[in-house]
Amino acid sequence: SASTGGAALADQAPELEYLEPKVDVLRRDDGSIILSSPHPLNPVKRQLGDYMRYWANATPDQAFLAQRDEQAPGRGWRELTFGTARAQADAIGQGLLDRGLGPDRPLMILSPNSLRHGALTYGAMQVGIPVAPVSPAYCLMSQDYSKLRHIFDLVRPAMIFVEDPAPFANALDSLDLSAVELLDGGDGFDGLLATTPGDGMEAAYAKVGPDTVAKYLFTSGSTGMPKGVINTQGMLCANMAQLQQIWPFLTKSPPVLLDWLPWNHTFGGNVVINNALSNGGTLHIDGGKPAPGLIDTTVDNIRHASPTLYYNVPAGFAALLPYLEEDAQLRESLFRRLGLIFYAGAALPQDLWRR
């Protein structure tokens, strides 16, 4: 659809409240110091799919993900509502099971953030199929594709999703795809959506629990080849329970997010998108990033999607600040209902903090 995205969720900034910060300190005789939280963790969901099903029942027409439609007049937002997201995830889960994917036959994703990328991720994970999102830079900016081949050999995927295959053609040619199915964002993806979910999908869904592998995420490879990191459903769900507990306002005012952080990284792919999922909020996918030529896309998106919670890295704020300092309308768009700015990935320089 092409309605107003998450705009209806909040007309003003949320009323912020936080869990009282407390730390228990245990000093041992050997000199070690153990820090722990005295706050017991609230109950944790069994798997992320439980969040999807809850919100699909509670607010089926609310947008979960939104993405600018570059082909539409006015470049409005295309939306994936919670109701549609749940239906797509079920069809995709059944379709992937029918194609033989499973715990030892993962799904690799080479494409940037998108509505299809999101639907595939949750559709696979909810039936126990691990997802391995890989940085598109290993395909589009590499000359020898060594990091891509390294990850491919570790994951041994049964299927690779490439939404737009043309730019990835040379990279795919460097892989032995004799036992791998390629899935594109056209007929291939539509074929999965046409699958009718059955008892097999529900049985697989019921087997998924906290110890089930949800994702394989890979480090940046700045010190050698990228290293695979196992993400279980329990880890991801506990992370969301922790976030809701320290920021209880999330459960009272569903967040509206605008974010570019890549889903092949834990910041964007776990914290940000799962924040929208777990709290019934809306994530507007920002096709920009803090780089020359692309920051303008972020600026344009801010004009059309005012967030209540804004995640970024220090480099992102550094790229955005000159625009904010010069444009009062842009400042109004960003801060109109903004309750919280959150940064990670590096320290925020004092100059940026003050500005």
C-alpha cells in the first residue's frame, strides 16, 4: 500500500521513562570485580515469530516496514503491514521448507535492506532456517570476491537471495552454485509468496525455541577474514526484553524509526528492526547513508518520516549536522516528535555532541 506509514503511531514525542540504573558489585579475593544487574529480566519470548503473530492479530493494518517507492509519483512509501508481513512470512516459511532448506541448509541474503529482505528473514527464521545476511560491498566493491567466497564456504547455503541480480553477476560467477538455488526479487520471490502454508510450516514453527539458530552474522573482516557469529532466537528475544525493560516507554508508545543501518550488522539487523517488530512500531527503511551523494537521500527521507527514536553512528550525525544547521524545516521534521537519539559503533566526539 502507499498510505502514511507510521505517522499515525505518534503525533508527539513519547513520554520518556527509564529503569532505575543499579549495579551490584562483588569484589573477589583474587582482585576480580563482578558487576551485575539487580533487576531480574522479565519473561522472554520463545522466538521472534511470536512478536510477529502478536502484532498481526492486535494491529494487522499497522505498517511494520516502509520503503520509498522510487517509481511512484511523489516517491511515496510502500508499506508492509503486520498482517501482510505475517501472511508473507508463513508462505515464505512453507516455500523454503518445500525447497529443502532447514537448520543445516541456510538462506544467504546478498541484497540491501528492503521489504522483501525483511519478509524473507522472518519467514525463514520462524521455521528454523538460519539466515546469513552478507554485506553487499563484498560483491559490489571487491575485485577478487575473496571475502564473499570465504563466507559462502562457511555457510554452505541452499539458497541465495539477490533482489536485483544484475549488479551481482560477476560476484555470483565466482561461486560454485551447482547445488544452490538463486532467488531474485521478481518471479522467484513471488513464487514463494504463492505457497500455501500447511501443517509442515506450523510444525516447524512450533519446534523453534531459544536455542534455535536464527542468524549467522559476520564481522567486518578488518583483522583477516570475516568471522561468523551465531545468533540464537534466545539471544535476540532476550535483547528485546532487556530493551523494553530499560526503556519502558517503548511498550506504551510504539516507536517510529527511520534508519539506514545495514541488516548484515547487529545494530541495524537486530536492534533496530527488532525494536519495531517487538513493540508494534514502524521502521522506515532509509535508502541513504552517511556518504557523499547518499546523505541527500537520508535528508529527503527525514522530511517525509519524522521519527520518535533515531539510531545512528557518529559518522552519520557528522554527515547530517551541516544540513540540520542550515535548514529550519529539516530540523522541524527531525525533532517534531523525536524522544531519543541513540548512537553506537564509536564514541561521539565532543564537537558533534555540542552541535
